[in-house]
Amino acid sequence: RFSIFDMDEKPLTVKFFRITFYDLDEGPHHTSREYIIADGMHSEDTAKDTQVEEKKVHEGEKFMASEVGSGADNPHISTKLTDEQEERSVVLEFKDIHHFDTTL
């Protein structure tokens, strides 16, 4: 669970919150698959030629890797992503929230 608090550690509801998850990829020979499950989103954003598959599940929306990656292709600077790194990312947008649940 991600929760948002003010400086006095009191729960804070924000009108708009975005979070980006980078580097959703699979292990060698498709032996493992990274994914995120999130609930309560207003919207999500992926690259036009995304390598992230989306599917509704009981817990919310599931975003899954669809291509093999390696440590060599991991992003280091979020403002300087390659096309491949953008295609393996997902931005989740929430509105009027204090917390949201996600599974990695």
C-alpha cells in the first residue's frame, strides 16, 4: 500500500497523483515475467508500441511484461529513456486519493 501524508504525518488526500513503473520485462527464455497489479486508477498511459500487456483481474488492472530484458537495458535516467525503455514502462494516474494498493 502506498499512502500519502502531510508534514505532520496526517493523512493527505491529493487531487492528482501519477507514478511510473519502469523496466517491466521477462527473464531469459521467458522464465519469469514482471508485473504490477493496481486498483483504483483513474487512467494509465503506455507507449504507442508498448511491450506491456494489460488485463483486468479480480484485484484491479494487471500490467505484464511481454518481452525478455536484461540488466544492460535498465533505465538510469528517467528523462533520457530509449524507445525500448519507454515501451516497457507504465504510468498510473489516480485522482482524489490518500492511498492506493499495488502488487509488484
